[in-house]
Amino acid sequence: MKKVIEKTVNLNLIGVDGNAFVIMGFFRKQAKKEGWTSEEIEQVMEEAKSGNYHHLLATIENHCEPKDETI
């Protein structure tokens, strides 16, 4: 699956409630925190919502790149 935009957020979805609305909320909050524009966020959200649950999850995951913060 291609990325809607060539950006990622520092977000690890492991352990996040599997509800689609919760996943989109976590993504939206992190993207805003990292300075994404409303238009960029909405592009990803629209693509995520254009298919079934698996498409939503794959789209969001494709725009997440968790950074290892262990020292």
C-alpha cells in the first residue's frame, strides 16, 4: 500500500485499543503534535476510511514510524 503523503508520525499502535475511532484519534493527536497540517491529516483519514477496517489499519500503520526511545 502506498503512502497518501510521504510523512510519518512517531507512533506505536501496539497496545492501543483496536477500535477504529480510537486508532484514528491517536494518529490525529500525534500528527497535530508533530506539526502536520489539517489538510495532511485529513488526506490520511479520508484514505483510511475509504475501505474496510483492515484498510484503515494498514493506512494508519503506513504513516507511523515509532522511534526507539530507549537509552
